[in-house]
Amino acid sequence: KLSGGKWLRSNIWRTDLPLVDGLIVNQGPNYALAKRLQHWRAIIAYSKGVPVSTNIAPSTATISVVRATTFKWAYGGIPYFKPYEIFDQE
């Protein structure tokens, strides 16, 4: 591993459904809570027999995101990894 496991850790777990924790610490606690609330609501609905899905939209280069240097660098490199792309803020 590039960082010896210090920075990059697997975020995939296997249960009866594959789960991915796609949160990034740099996104902050408010973002994390908002995303968790969406998923918790979906889990509750699923437990009651309701079919559910959650949206995972492509990343968007908003001003608040690219203010962080690491995101700015990462987003700048995305064009080299086709077919991934970053949407610009309208």
C-alpha cells in the first residue's frame, strides 16, 4: 500500500448486501451527517419491505470543495481517468 495503511483503507464490507463507506474526512461533519441521514432513512424503509435506492451523483467542483487543496488536485487529475468526470458548478 502506498501509505502503509495510514491514509488509504478499504471502505468495502461484505454482508448480505455489499456496503461502501464513501465518506471523506475532508468533507466535514455536516456533510457526513446529511449523507448518513439519507441512508438511515433508506435502511428503515428497507426494513419495512419498501424497495429503496440512494443516489450517488458524480462529483461537482463547487467553490467550497475546490477550496481544499487536496480536492483541487484530485479533481484536476480526474480527466486522466476516463470515463470519470467532474461536473462544474452552474
